[in-house]
Amino acid sequence: MFLGTTARRVVSRKRLSDFWGKPENLLLSLTFVMSFMFATWQVLLNNFVIERANFTGVEIGVLQSLREVPGFLAFTAVFVLLIIREQFFALISVAIMALGVALTGFFPFATGLYLTTVVMSIGFHYFETINKSLTLQWLSKEHAPHFMGRALSVKAIASLSAYGLIFVAMDTLGVEYKWMYLLAGVGGLCALSVIVVKFKNFNPHVDQHKKLLLRKRYWLFYALVFFSGARRQIFVVFAGFLMVEKFHYSVGEISALFIINYVFNFFFAARIGKLIGVIGERRALIIEYSALILIFVGYAFVESATVAAGLYVIDHLFFAFAIAVSTYFQKIADPADMAATASVSFTINHIAAVVIPALLGIVWIISHGTVFLMGAVFAVFSLILAFNIPLKPSLNNEVLVGRVAP
């Protein structure tokens, strides 16, 4: 009996040691912490700004545009890497995000919310940039799609935890917005402290270029990233705002809707990642963009709160197919280009994201439907681009039409 208990303890310690010794587990742990904090910030935002700061479509558009400015400046990450290692940079980024989230609830007015949002966003976007770079460096081409799906499942677990906590704390116990934001930020810092202590430093497999890179042969990847950023902003900014402003969803109802989204992601994201590895990036993106055209047209004309919620859930599920854009790049790229191109691609992704929320916030006041029809147009452009991806992309086989010599 004693020997059996001792053996189990030894096995348990070995499993823990193996867990802390794997770089992919570091990425998943940081993803969990980041996702928990961002989910708290996001799910409370629309109700918080309407109830406490009296925001209209104009102010929410400005706030979301400011939120994307750090994403637009993500190319500066490559210069920071001249000073610090990518792994340490990722840890600092999560800490900065935690600070922004913790302070959000204490500034219920436009200027204060703009400032805390920018702080939160600096940490968020730098982490996403480095996380993408490290994922493409540390994971093989065969395992990357499935791992990215697993990462989405981890995001789902983190988000479900946040939404469940918010649902109980605010709808049942009446906790104030500011304490929820503070709890998420401080909790994130505590979890980050454990990660810093437990995980060792992992060395990159290939030394990365420490300069800005724009290669002509990556042009299709850049184009896909640009339209993805434009289209995604319409969903992130205005789909949730539609639920609150037009259909009068409460915090609890929005939380419940998000819980449904992430339950779907938890069960299907890893499977979608594995599916992309089987059917390839071209077919996966064609499926995604075709579906998104129909979804955005549906948003434009929906008059039922239930139908709108259904569109929201289906829309969110298709986010997992965006893994295919990253794995497409991994297959066509020089391994030394990962960090620099991840920085540049985040900037490209946010060119439209900086401008679109503010401009469409003005259009929103006139016509909700026009905003979503613009999303359908962006999805059409993305679909056209997806047809130009080879069935088996690789170095020197990046596109079907418009090939550029390396």
C-alpha cells in the first residue's frame, strides 16, 4: 500500500516535471491567462460603456479604433527583440495587459476608458504577435494546425471560466463592474507569477531576423491577413454592440451567449485544426469565407433577437478556420522569417482595424445593416484570394497566380 502510494507520487511528480518542461505548455498556459483577462474585459465592455459612460456608436467606434492602434504598431516588436528574448517579451506583455484590465472599471468616462483600453491593448497585441511567432517556430508543420486548435480550446476554457464567474458574481451577487475588472487583472498577475517561476527558458530552433521584412512572395498571405483584420473588426465591434443596443441583452444574457460560443469552441476547435491538416488551407478558407458572406448578410437584415444570437454563435465558430492562414504561411515561409513576419502581419491586419471602427461607428448611427453588408464585401474579397492558394503550398509554391521569384 505504502509502495503503491509512493509510486503514484513519483509518477505524478514526473508528469508535472514533463508539463513544465514543454514549450507548447508554456504557450497554452499564457494563452489561458490572457484569454481569461480579455474575456472579462470584452464581455463587460458593451454594458459598462452604455450603462456607466453613456457611450453611443461614435464613442464605441473611437474606443475600438484606439484599441487597435497597438496592433497597428505591432511591427515594433521586432525592435524590442533586439533587447530581450521572445519568451521574456511574452511574459511582460501579459503583465501589461493585466494592468490595463485591472484599472478599467475605475475610469467610467470616455478619456479614462480610452487610456486603460490602450494599456490593455499594448499587452494583448504584443503577446499575440510573439505567441504566433513562437508557435510557428516551436511546432512542426504537421502538428501546428492541431496545436492551434488546442490553443483555441484553451481559450474557450479560460473564457468559459470568466463568463461563469461574471454570471454568478454580477447577476447573483451584484458585484460591481470595477471589482470584476480588478479581480481579472490581479488574478492574471498571480497566475503569471507561477508561470515565471515554473517554466524554464526555451531556446528558439532557428535564429530569427531582427529587422522588418516585407517579401514579395508572401503577398497573398499579406492580403489574406489584411481582409481578415477588416472583416473581424466588424464582428468584434458591432455584432456584440447590436445585441445590447438593438436587442437589449443584459450582462447575464451576453455572458450566456459567450458561454455557448466557447462551449462550441471547446468541443470543436481542436477538431477543426485537425481537419485543416487533412483538407488543406485552400479548402478550409473557401469554406470559412463562403459561410461568412451569408452570416454578414444575415446580420444586416435580422430582426429577431434569437436569430441574431444564432448568427453570433455560428460566426464565432468559424473563427477557428482562420488557423489556416497561419499554417499556410508556415508552409511557404523561410523558418528565420517567423518573428519578423509575425510582427509585420499584425500591423497589416490592423491597418483597416484602426480606421474601420471609427468610420463605421458613424455609419452605424444611420444604418446598422450597411455596416454588416461591408463585412460581407470583405468576405467576398477574402474568398477570391483563397482560390489562389495551391492545394499543397510550400516554399516556391506560394500561389497559383502571381508567383514571385524569391
